[in-house]
Amino acid sequence: MVDTLAALGGEAGVASLADQLGRPADGLYYHLRALTAGGLVEELPSDGTERRFRLAGGGHGPLRLSYDLGPNGNAVELRAFAHGLLQIADRDFQAALEQSDTVVAGPARTLWASRNKGWLAAADVEEVNALLGRLGELTSQPKADGRKHLVSLAFVLAPTEARPKRRAPRTA
């Protein structure tokens, strides 16, 4: 819901959100109240028509999570968030497979799934983070003239452990 609100320019009425999400408007109020209580979304003063909401901070830039992996941190919440994010990404991917206008090759490609695993130097990690940050900026732009492709981008960057060989080498 938050990224949809951002894609609509950071501010939208409930009807617009419902249209974009393919959900009934009355089913969004619970979530909007929770987002408002969490300080992620603000309800705007009523203009007498529909209720309108905006991303906290004026709706500028993508929201970023705070990561606290300490003993009293938010690792459980981060785990749940990542799981939900990947479920939504899967739903977006599956829906794109059914669309006749999905581009799957070339410079105008709009559908891509990949997993890469490799060894990075400290400078490589910094470059990866800069590139992911730039991708986040590009894919968080609001709708405007010339921007006709609504896309979803999800990623996970995580350190991993090298695993030992699964079986012992054969002897001659």
C-alpha cells in the first residue's frame, strides 16, 4: 500500500488506492489506520469528498526501514516484512507472466527474475549499495508525463556463508 501511494505521487484518495490495488475501498481503512498509527502515513484534512492520505514526510522519496539486529531489535519484524515483500513480488511476477504486453528481452525489458551469488570486495559492496539505491530512486518516481510503465522492483541483498562440499571426494 505504501509503495502504491508513492507511485501515485505520495498522496491519494482511498478510491484511487483501491483502483490501483484492485481491492474494495472499504477494505483499505484498517490498513490505512495502522499505517497512520505507525507514522508512515498521514490522513489529510477532509475536503468533504473522499478521505485522502499521504506518505509521512510529505511523500518525498522511498521509505527506508531501520534495521536493529541487537537483542531488543526488530529482527522478527524485519523477517516478516521481507517475507511479505517477497510474496508480493511473486504475485507481481506471476501476473506479469499472464500479460500480453510484458517485455521479456532487450533494453525495454519489464520482467526479470534472477539470483546471483558471488564474492565481493568492500568497494564492490559499496558499489552494489549505490546501484540498488539508484534503482530504488528510479522505481519510486510518481506517475507523470512520459512515465507510462508502472513496475515493481523487489530485491534482497544478504551475506551468506560458504557451504562445505556435500559429499566426500571419491577415492581411487
